[in-house]
Amino acid sequence: MRPEPALALTMGDPAGIGGELTFAAWRTLRDRPEAAFFSIDDPVRLEELGAPVARLDQPEQAAATFPDALPVLPEPLPGPPIVPGAPNPAHAAATIRSIERAVVLARSGMARAVVTNPINKKALYDGAGFPYPGHTEFLAALGGVDRTVMMLAGPELRVVPVTIHIALDKVAAALSPELLETTIHITHRALIDDFGLSSPRLAVAGLNPHAGEGGAMGREEITVITPVLKRLRAEGIDLSGPRSADVMFHAKARADYDAAICMYHDQALIPLKTLDFDRGVNVTLGLPFIRTSPDHGTAYDIAGQGRADPTSLIEAILLAAQLAAQRAAAL
């Protein structure tokens, strides 16, 4: 019986902590076959970090190699040596190719899922004219979808921000019924297909203090959120809200739902990171393949110092394996 395909792990920004995390994750997970992964990276730079590397010709070799050496599908980095903390434009094209190759392998079934190490968008723009505002938009284009949803998942909480990286004073204008409805639909579907929940329960936060308090503190709950929830409840989606955000994240409240739909970035991420800063995982919902990522950046300030904590990447790998198994079982 052939082993299941391994997970594809991208290199991330070579000047960041991605290589250190990759090596540390392999050391932790090497005895767990369900978490087998291969890195699309420059094998020389991983060897310089001390990793025992197995160069792969094909990704199918990864699972058998994984217990004994870090499997690497080579993506050589050109130009001068890597300087930790100092991104080099010469490395941008290889960083992008690592992502592209991971997606191709996932979509073809040669990888079970994609796990991405952190990138720096400016470094990719400077070196390769990267035209996307972020990692997720690039993955959406590679996956051929127009709309994706960002979920942050931890052991005690899953949160989905409806609006993401925009200024707080622009949130109300960006919060349209169409955006909210699409976000709820994609989240609901993913909780069924990938998380294995037959009847997901979604709690929806209000935008304003006390969920607007009947319009006294803002009317978005009345004009935008409540009409959408009413319409989607009629479709059979289990929705509660709009809830006052200041009382929906304590332990008793969290027992009532499987994911929280939040109106803006910090409303979602503050409770998640407060509950468990190290184990949060970024999951992109709505793609035709599984994608997870650690919930942190390139950490240039500690790159090359041996201080990087691999916990979030390890959790991202384990969650990717779990979601891929669930999605496969649902087919």
C-alpha cells in the first residue's frame, strides 16, 4: 500500500526564521508519519543550519525519508549568501517559485496540503515585481478563486475576521452585506468539509459597543448584520448574534459556538492570541486545496539566533494534516 502524499512546506523568506522553524518542526514531528512533510527549499541553506537533508527527485519519496532526514525538493537560491534579517531581492523569484510549486503539487494530489512559511511582500516586490497585496491573494490567484476567508484557529477558539488589513476608520464602510454573507457561507462550508462538523454553530459579533445597543451606539447591527443573519438562518445555517464582542470570548460563551465571525482584525485576533499566543494557526478557507501557516511573520529581528519558537509552525503542520484527512474522507 502506497503511503499518503506528504505535506508541502514552502521556504518563506530566506532571511527570516523559516529555515530554522522547518528544521525544528522536522525534529519534533519526524516520528509522526501523519505529519510527514517535504520542504521546497534550497537544501544547502538547510544543511548549513545543521539539518540532515534528503534531496528528493519526486515528492512521493518524502514519506519514506521523513523519519531519518528532512526531505527537500530542491529550489536553489541564487546570488550572494543569505544574511539573517536582511532580505535579498535576488532571492525573491525562488521564494515565489516555492509557493507556486507547492500549490501545483497540492492541486495535482502529489501533496496533501500546503503549509507556508512567512514571507515579506516588499522583498518580493523589490526583487520580482510581486503584484499581490499579500500571501493569501497570491494563493487565491493560484487556486483560481475570487474570494477566500482568513481563519485563525487555536486549541480553544476559531475566529474569522470579515474585514482584515484595513484601518479601523474604514471598517464600517467596508462591511457590506455581500462581504458578510460570503464570509459566513465560506466559513460554514469549510467547517463541514474540512473540520468535520455536521452542523456548525457560528457566533457573529456586532461591530459597535454592546452590539450597537439598539442603535444608540451605532446602526450597522440593524442595517447590515441582522438582515444578513436573518436571511442565512432561513437557509438553515446555525447563527447567533449579533453579539456584544466584549462578552463572547470567555469560556462559557465559547462553549456555545464552533467559530466566531468578527467584524474587524483586532476584534478576532486579540482574544485568540490572548488565549494561546503560540499555537494559533492561520487557515485560508475557500481554496481548492488546504493551506495553513504559522500566525507570525518573518521575525527578522531574531533570525539566525536560534531563538525562534517553532510551536506555531508545528501546529500549522498538524492542522493541515488533520484538515487534509477530513477533506479526503468527505470525498
